[in-house]
Amino acid sequence: MDAENKHIDPVGLLPKYFAGEASAEERKEVDDWLSADKNNQAEFKAFAKLWNITGTIAPGEDIDLDKEWQKLESVVMPARVRTITLVRIIRIAASVVLISALAFFGFKVSKVKTEKAPVAELSTVTLPDGTLVSINAGSKITYQKGFGMTNRNISLKGEAYFDVVRNTALPFIVTTGEASIKVTGTKFNVRAYKDQTEIKVTVTEGTVILYETRQPLKEAVVSAGETGTFDRTVKVVRKQQVIDLNDIAWKTMILDFNDATLSEVAGVLENTYHSSIIVDQEVQSCSITVRFEDQELASVLKVLKSTLDLTITSDGKHIIISGNGC
């Protein structure tokens, strides 16, 4: 950062931050300011409140700044923060005017944003707060207006891997319906397919809280190297102090099978390579120990075929694995 920008007050960056126009360096300046003092977090929430107020103001409508400030002071800000200087108040009021102008010209984000991966392809997106999300084929995420400014709430259908930017003032929450995951900054995979009985969270870095959406007290703290599950049938949250590399094989392309049945192998291959695989009953229980890294599906099938003496064909829609049994 150059000398001219070194003494910039982060409060002055908040209008750009809220409008989604702040640079990565400016976002970091604000994040550092938030982490430094709880009073700063309250002030941030004050700005957020005013940002939301503008969403109910029609273009050209007058804004009663005194009224809105009084409402803000009584509802949002604790007594110990009401000592904000007049300069701060003026800045907040000015922000309302600026944000209203942005709304008039159509610069505010839409109410709902959806990112969806194609049926047979992965998709990687960068969210407004800088978080990276890898979305598995056919899956989708949805987030609301104000993401990264007043909230960091994501709705997931299917499977995605999250590399979350740390922000202690705004926790990152992934909701899958029955279960939710709360973090401040970490890396983890969430599998939440509607046809599966378990919602599974695989943590590769940091810590997350997995909990039942309607009963937040039913939770499990899941750290790096651990797996959390929510059983949809019995409504139970569990934790295992181990991760299965195959749970994130679709992203890492590392498949590791240890005495796994061919039926289990086929399930991993389907989720990794986005292909439909049918295993005949005669060979479903055949087991194999093998590891693959960055291999094409054809190469993996070739190894399975030669190792277990299988017959592998295709009818154009499905890969069919058969054989004489094991």
C-alpha cells in the first residue's frame, strides 16, 4: 500500500464495500478494521442497516436522515457505540444518499443470484466476498441481495467445495434444507443430494459447525481431517475423526480404494466422472484395493477390467460392468 493510501479511514471505504466496487486491497482494509475492535463491527452493522433501508426507497423519494438515524441508533447500535462522532454520522448519512443514487441507476445487486453447474461439467465461481466455490455437475448455489455486505448465507442443492474468505463479523452459512454449516473462514466439501439419506461435510482446513437447521443446538464441531454427517431419517448429527478421500474425488481427482466393493467403487466413479454405471449383481461384491490420481475414466475402467477379469460395455447411456463373479 502506498503512502497516500496508508492513512485512509476504512469507514470511508464502506460505501464502495457495500456497492461491491471495493478492490481486494480495500476489502482487506475493511476486514482488518472489523477484526480490530467490536465497536467497529457495530459501526459496520450500522452502515449495513442503512444499506438495507435504501432497498425500500423508491427512486426520487426523499430520505428523512434524522428519522432513519434515530431508528438506527435505537435498534441497531448498543449504548456504548452511540458516541460515534458527528463526522461518522455525516458519513453514514452521506452513504445513504450515495446508495440511493446507486439504486436509482440500477447498480444494486438483484434480489437472488443462482450459480449452477452444467449436467456433466464442474463450475467454479467467485462470490462477492472473494470466497471460491467449486460446484459439482448438476448442482447449484443460491444467495440473496446483500451477500458479503449484510450476510453470507448460501443455499446449496447437490454438492460443492467451499474455500471461504475469513470474516469474523459475518459468518458464512451454507443451508441444505434440513442441515446447515456455519464457518468464518475454512475449506470444506458439502454433499447434500436430495436422493441420499445423509448430508455430509468433509473438512480439509479449519473448523465448521454442522447443525440441524430447525434445532441449532443439535450440532457437531467438525475440524480439518474430520467428517460430519446429518442423518435425514433419524435427524441425528454425527462426527467421525477421519475423512474419505473419495468424498472429494470429484474435485481432487484422487481416488483411493481399500478393499472396496465394486458397487462402492462404481458410486464414486459416477460422482467423479458424471457417468451412469451399472454393475451386474454377480460382481457387485468383488473387492479391490487401488489408488488413482488424475486418471481418465477409460484408464480407471481398464485397470478394473484387467484386475478383476471384468467385461465392460456401453449402451450409449450407461457403462455396464459384468463378469463371472469373484
